[in-house]
Amino acid sequence: MTADRISFIAAMRRVANSVTVVTTDGPLGRHGATVSAFSSVSADPPAVLVCLRAASRIASLVTGNGQFCINVLDQDDHAVAEIFAGRSVVAEADRFAGIPLAAGGHPHGPVLATSVCAFSCRLANIAAFGSHLVVVGGVEAVCSREAMPLAYVNGAYAEVITRQFLN
């Protein structure tokens, strides 16, 4: 027995996620897409996973290029998230047009200059499940800066607020 789709989606809307843009570059081309299903897998060795809709262009290019970069967006990057989600006037054009990229670049995919952090990965494993691919990447480089990430919960972007709790 499995949960019904409507109840599952309603419950998942209550789960806050960081907003990420997965990028890739290589022989099959450059592309990027907004993704919310991202997680660390291991610190020894460093690895992360991202879930991509199997029929999507980003899934095809990540698997074909064999490499990708996960950019965790800054809390002020709502417009960037919309562009890479395909919900913007530039959706069908080059999504990177006008988006500042980090100097020096990364070999696995573009790093967005305003990212809170980025994980540059070599494709390590792929597992198909339902409509998605679970893509595991071995992290070969990271960069980060002091900033708060953009979150997504209940169908809207949200800011992360931190408070220190006393024990």
C-alpha cells in the first residue's frame, strides 16, 4: 500500500528545502535547472545527491556530460530561481544570459557568482525511481561564502531566519 499522490504532495509542501540550481557543461552542452531535492550523502568520501526528472533536459545533459555543479541560491536570488525553473521570459533562451558567474569557473558546470555555496561533482551513480533519477556526485571542489540560503516551502520562496536556542 502506498500513500495517495494528492496527500503526498500536500505533505511535501510543508517540508522546507533549500533552492538550488544544478548546472552542467561538457560535450553535450551547457544547461541549468532549478531543483529542490538535494542532499549530502557522505563526507568520506564527499558526495551529494540530487533528484532530476528523468525526462528533463538537465537529466539528459548531466548524465551525458558525466558532471554537474549544485549551486545553493542566496536568499535574494528569487529571480534566478525563476529563470532556471523555466518560468521567465528567458526560459527558452540562454538561461545564463545576464547571470554573473564565479571567476575562474569550475570544470563540472558553471558556478553562479551569488551562490551561498557550490559543489562541483563528477557523476558517481544513477538510480532510476519513478519519474526521477537519483543522481549521486562525487564532490571534487567546493566554494562557499557567508550568506543565508533561499528556501522554498508551501509553494513559495522563504527566508531562513536563525536563532540560537539555549539548552
